[in-house]
Amino acid sequence: MEIRKLNTLRGLAALIVFFTHFSDITNWLGGSLGGGSGAYGVMLFFLLSGFLMSYLYMDRDFSRENVKRYFLARGARVLPLYFIVVLSSYFLSQYGSEQLYNIPDFNVLLGHLLFLYGESVLWTIPPEIQFYFLFIVLWSFAKYRAGYIYLTIVAVMLFLFFANFPRIYGEINGVPYNVFNVLRSLPFFFVGVLFGMHYKAFNVPHYLQKHWFVFALLLIPLMYPEFTPISTADKQKMWLSYEVLLVMSTVFFCIVFLVPDNNLLLANKFGDFIGKISYSLYLLHMPIISLVNEQNISIELKLFLSLTLSIAAAFVSYRMFERPMANFIRRFAEAKSNDRPGITVQSSV
């Protein structure tokens, strides 16, 4: 069963990141939408990822074939475009061009390909991939040891809090790694997992299902450093604040559980469209903004061109590469599996 609201929420996450980077790069509105506020869009992505993994797989048997399908679906969705962007960035960097992302040498390239390190927006992909492997552990507990899921999540989150999110990063034989990025992302994946585990069985009273809960989204800009009423240094912590985790989890809970599925702001064709291209939009918008910013035009025209070109590039990428490659990988895997007697692979969402 598709939860249509999540398409718009995914698209909103990508747009938060876009407008944050546009504000930072061009100083639009005095940079008030920037200052690292794109983190809140990424947090939504991680909450969504944890939720969907749990929602789609926790009630399936933990079998070898289901695990294969899981990795196939996740890999086909994320890896092809990521590898193309990383390799293109590397080769362009060798010729002195930074039209994509700066990957200056083979060691940095290797860090990206091994999901140990990420430049600019690419930093989010290693935590995503590593969470896919961690989810396998949680999934293995689901049928007979579901309590271990809660115990594991609580134990890890307590460790991260009392250890102050260990800053583990550096190089191994010149290959960069950054474990800190993974650790600071885990609480958002975990909360998503917990919500996904209970979504199907959680019976929200009818009187609590209200369209006005969509306005919980306004809590997100209230956490932007330029707008927040918080006056302490905590407003800059973002990823390291469990208070931020609480607010983002509240927003996510309201949208997923309390807003009716037919809410016009969340269930519409434009939201479906932006949600589908959100991954391409996320990976491709930064170089486009930087290129447009070099032009001697008004800031309003820069915004229009940056957003239009980013959406157009994301659409072309999704239609011409991302979706065809995902379908090709699945069909190839199905053909290989059908060649082996007694094994049938079905496509996963």
C-alpha cells in the first residue's frame, strides 16, 4: 500500500536542501535560509528511509531470498546515479573543473566508492548505505525477538548521547573516512524504523485525524538559526541535539499518522512529481546553482533559473537514467534467478 503523502514529504525535503544551498551560495535574503538549515531536509530523508525500510520489510520473513530482494531494490534505487555523479566529478576534477563536486584524487574517489566519505551533499549517501546493512540486523530480530530492536535502538542512542557523538574521522592510507556522519544520522533512521514498525497496527482515533496537523511543517523553519527563538548555542548543534530530533520526529509523526491521506497539500500530482525526482534533484542541484550564480543577472532570475534547471535536470535524470537503470537491474536479477531451478525473484518497491 502506497502512502502518497510521503511523496510530497520527500519532495519537500529536497526543496528545503535546495533553498538552503541557494541562500548560502547567492546570499539570497541575506543568507537567512542557509547556515546549515538544509540539515532539516536531510533529517526528513533519513526519517523517511528508516520508516520505509521498516514499513516495507519488517513483516516479511527474514529469508535469504527476501534479503536479496531488499538489497537489490535499495541498490537499484540509490547506487547507479550516485556512482555516475561520483565518477563524473572525479574525471572532471582531473581536468581542473569543479562543475560537479570536488574529488581531486584517487584516494578521495575510493572513499566515496567505499561509502566511507562524501564531498558536499554526497556525504549523506554513506550513512544511507551503511544503515541498509544495520537494518538487516534489526530485521533479523523482527519475527521472534522484536524486543531486541527496541533494546538496540535505546542502547545506541544512549551511547551516542553520553559519548557526545564521537568525532571519528581521518584517513587510512590516504583514503578519507568519516564515521561521525554515520553516528549523527542514526537517531533519525531509528525513529523512522520505530514509526514504520507500528504504522500498520497503530489505530489513530478519528477525532485526532485532522488536516490542520499539516501545519506542523512550520516547526521546521522555526529551528532555522536565523528564525529560532532559541538563544543559546544549541541552535547551531542541529544533528547533535536530541531536542531537534524530538521536533523533527513530532513533525514526521503528525504528517504520517495524524494528517488524513487525502490532504490536498500532501496528496497531489505536483507532490508526486517532485517526490519521484527528489533523489536526482538532491544530487544535481548544487552544481546548477553554482553555475547560475556566475551569471550577471538579478537574484530573482537566478532563483527562477536555478530551480527550473534543477527540476528539469532531475526529471531528465529520473526518466532517462535513474528509473531505466533500476528497472534494468531488477530485470537482470530476475533473469539470473529464473535460470536457477526453484528460485523466483519478485520486484520490491
